[in-house]
Amino acid sequence: MKIGVPKEVREHENRVALVPESVKKLVAKDITVVVEADAGVASSFTDGDYVSVGATIEPDRGKLLAETDFLLTVSVPEADDVAALPAGCKLIGPLLPIRNVERVQQLASQKVSAFSTDCIPRTTRAQSMDTLSSMANIAGYKAVLIASVEVNKYFPMFMTAAGTVFPAKVFIIGAGVAGLQAIATAKRLGGSVEATDTRSSVKEQIESLGGKFVGVDAGEDAETAGGYAKELSKEFYEKQAQLIADRCAASDVVITTALIGGVKAPKLITGAMVEKMRPGSVIVDLAAEAGGNCELTEPGTTSTHHHVKICAPLNLPSTMPFHGSTLWSRNMTTFILEFWKEGQFQLDLEDEIIAGALVTHDGGIRHEGVNKALAGGES
């Protein structure tokens, strides 16, 4: 099998799908790895690094795509790249199928067996393949660093000759992987941290990191079988909105990480809530790529409303490309080797991981949400 690793062409994307340490493991299994020239440079991996562990460097992108058996990407592939892929090849990357229906249709018509990393089930067995968690960890960490730069006061408490400086109050919305990492990082910087989540089951995790859990009793199951937060009743959201309004007004830093089903960003912070926040306080909206958790969010920018900064960064893992690439690469390698049997990749359609992640196969679309969208239903 020949794995192809193209240079990422999305604007501001600095990661690469495979790093040399992973290439070495794949080559040891008699898998051929072909890397486009300079694909790893932005992540601090040279072509020589890849050659030293057994990879082949290909300067011709078209040739790499046309001759690959399994293409690995960090971003949604471009239409021209998909058109260059041979029928029957495999691809794995973050397809975000509901947001990229046309690209999914193209992959199907090209007869590519495409796996979407964001569809890999969140099970114990698949944990080491979970790119969402790996990248969310980086985003949660970086969000706190951004907040610490933008906020108008210290994070930690200081006892000085001029008197005591009290710690910044940090409120984190959503205690998934990004939220938990944000809690841990804010505590390490000395902040006073509170966090909320629709899932009361995360209370213990929040407290174990030194944060204080503040929440509303859902009175219903707030979590899907896949481990994501799900939509709840109108009454619950009314109570939650009041809690969020109160905590935002009392905080110096608010970090939002909330997604429903892993893809939909609910609007949790209204303009009226922002108006009641302290002048100089900061919101870092990690749900910006899905529209944002704050209704004033402007994805990809830092804006100021009512003397409050709203930071809406996109693709934070790309700002730490060495570790972003390394973790992504390890996830990809684990996925491939999990199904590498008897010298080939076993496409077992009955396997729960394969079944969950496989979006297109044999000319058809297997993703339920995409098929509903194409049929005119809601996804």
C-alpha cells in the first residue's frame, strides 16, 4: 500500500498529516509512504527528516495524488485534489460532512472510500485515534494563553509592597477536552476558575483540576451515546442562560467551547450579556469555526463590543504545528495500523470504527446526516 501525504494548501494551515516518527512505524510494516516536497517544513520537519526514516519525497503533487492508495490530510481536500485521486483509493481527513456536502458528493462520485476523522466513534478502543480530542487539547491550552495576553490584569494573585493583587476570575463554558485543558491551564497561571457544562457528570473532572463547577440540573440525560452534549429542553436553556449571564458579569475572562453533537455551536452569550461584563474583560470563543457561542463573535477576528474583547480564533492547533502535527500523525497511524492485517488494510464494514468513520464507499454516501440533507431533510 502506498500512503500519500500532500502539502496542506488551506490558508494558515501549518500542520502535516504524518511526521517522521510515524513514517518510521508505517515503513516497518512494509507500507510505502510518499510525502510531497516541503510538506512538513511549516511544522519543522524537513524533507531530509522524512527520507532518513524511509519515506520518498515527491515534488509533483499531481503524481502523488494520482498514484496514492491512501491519502492522509489535515484539512478538507480541495476539489481539484479529489478530482486527481484514482477510483478505489482511500482517504482520511477531517471532512466535516454536514458542512461539506458537495465535497462528500464528489468523493462518492470519484469512488473514493473516505473516512472522516470527526466521525470516529468516541469509544475506549478508538481513543488513540481521536483527532478531535487531540486538537481540542491544544485549542483549550492556547485559548488561555490568548486570554492572558488580551485581558487587562494579571492571572495570578500577587502579594506586593503596593498591596495584594487578586487573581483573575475565569469562567469556562463547556467541559469537554478543550474546556478541561483550559481549566487546567488557567489554574496553572493562577486564575480563579469556574466552569459549567450541561452534563453534570463532568463535575468531578472539573473539580479534580482545581475548578469550581457551576451548573443547572438538567433533570434529563444531557449526553449522547457517543459522549457529546445534546440539545435539551427550553426550560433548561432558560435557566442556563441566567447562570451564564451572572457568571459572565462576574468574570474577567470567559472561554467558550460548547458544541452540540460535536459540530453545532449554540448561541450562549447574547449581546445583552456582553454589555453587562466588566470593561476590559475578554471572551475567547473556541466555537468560532462553527459560528461561535457568542452572538457578537466575528470568526477569525478579535473585535471589541461594549469595552469587551471578543477573540474568535480559527484553527488554533495550526498555531502549534509541531505538536499539532505530531498528535494528528499518531492518531492517523493508530487508525491505519489497527486495520493493517496480513499485509493490507482490511476494510471491515462491520467494525464499529470503520462503520462510524466511513463517509463514502463504492460510489455511495454512507453518512446519515449528509443523506438527510440531500433528501431535503434536516441533518
